[in-house]
Amino acid sequence: MRTFILGTALTVLVAASMATAAEQPVERHEITEWKAVFGRIEARDQISARSRIGGTLVSIDVTEGSTVSEGQVIATVHDPKLALQLEASQGTIDALQSQLDNARTELKRGENLQDRGVITNQQLDSLRTNVSVLENQIAAAVGDRRVIEEQAAEGAVLAPIAGKVLDVPITKGTVLLSGETVASIGGGGFFLRLAVPERHAPYLREGMDIRIGSNGDDRAGRLAKVYPEIDNGRVIADVEVEGLNSDFVNARVLVSLPVGKHEALLVPATAMITRMGLDFVPIRRPDGAIVHRAVVPGTTVTLNGTPMVEILSGLTDRDMVVTDHD
């Protein structure tokens, strides 16, 4: 009688354990294949600040890493010939002004003489013409002086865009020609530039999501642009990443790109058991018994927020996996 009661209790406990064990069927899911590549941090716009006149660099106010605003004066180029031209132009204007003052005096005298009938209208018109010619000559000379002043003002080298100074290839005292680079400035935001093997080109689509980073510190990025030209067997693409660290331009960052899809058998990561270097998954047989079946696991993916392990062999989509086990 005691043996019967003990056996019945054990049966009830086993049945209760079998009834309460959580389980789910092995299912096939379409998962994304990821390709790890390196991207470079680059400025969206990279423009050179150039000297607009020839001369000597007398000052430079930025260095690599400096932050500048659009239109900021970053250097000054001085051409001593412009100062001499300004002096000569001013001398010409002063001489013409003296002639104009004299011509106006002569015109006023001629008008008084005409009233008394001393000179003819023709002579008076000649005096008026002389005044008009001198006024026009002064206006032209003033215009020439403004041109020289503008050339002198162009000795200030301006930042073409707001951003960060990437390179300053010259130093103070350098003799420059018009159009030479004073500094290289990166701006317009920073992004990742990828060079992907051309065999993966068919899978790249603008707007697709990618993963940035490694060691569990993944961040989301978006493929902003895919360039149509293949360069040396590589497809060039730009990736936008929020909060991208731009302390070091051209730094390399690990990127994972989706390059395909395939069907896989997935089981919850919590169902995996590792013993003596082998991996097992508890399976409930049709008769209700639980057995541990050896499997070959693949990659781990996240499905609806749950870590899942791809099973390469050892299970079929007809098996029932026990997820709540000891």
C-alpha cells in the first residue's frame, strides 16, 4: 500500500513537471545576413580656404582642429604693391581735383564775362566742357582706387563654410600666389563613407538600416547615398549616424551591412545547454518524454526582442523545444 502511494505521488510529480514545462515548436524564420566592413568618418563638405591675391602670409589664426564659422577671417595676405598703387591713385585724384577747382573758377569767371559781352557762347561752352571732363576723370580715378582697395581687402582669407579645420599646409611668412590653399575645412556635418565589395552592390538600397559599432555597442545608421560608379571593385556609399564622433576625421568604424536573407531554424537562447563542449536542446517527444538532442548552433539573432540561436543541424521544424528547464 505504501509503495502504491509513493509511486502514485511520483507519477503526479512527473506529470505536473511535464504539464508546467514551457515549450514551443521549432519554426523557420527569415533572417538577415550581415557583412562586416569598415567605414571612414568624413566631412560632408570639404572645401579649401584660398588666397584671393598674391603676397606674403603675415598672419594665420587657425590650426588643425580649430572650429570656424562661415566668413571668419582665418589668415591675412599682404601685397606691398597694393599700398603703392593706392598712393599713386590718390595722387592722381588730388591732381585732377586741383585742375577741377581751377576749371570751375575759370567757368565762373567766363560766365561773368559773358554777361558783359566780353566772351562768346562758344568759349563759355568750352569752359563747361573742360569742367565736365575733369569731373568724369575724377570719377574714373575714384573707381580705380576702389578696385585697388577691394584687392587689398581680399588679402583677408575667409572660411568658406562653418566647420572644423582639417589641414593647414603653410606657415606665416609663406609667399602665396592667387588661388593657393591656406587651409582645408570640413563642414556640413559628418558621415561614414563605405567601400563595399561590388558583389554586395545588388543588396544596397538607399534608406536601409545598418548597424554601427561592435562589442555590443551597436547603434543604428541609415544608408543615405549609394554612388553609381564602382571604383576598383568597390561600391562607395554614405551612411548617416546620429551622434557620430567627429574628433578624428578619417577614423575607421566597424559597420555591419545587410547583404542577403536566408531561412533558418531558430530556438530561444535560453533553451541551449552546453555540457562537456557539446550543445544540447531539450526536446519533448510525442510520448511526452523530454530528451536532450545534440545540435550544431550558428549565429545568435534577436527576434522580437528575444535572443534566438540558429540551429544548423540536429533539429527539424516538427520538434517541440522545452524552454523552461533545469
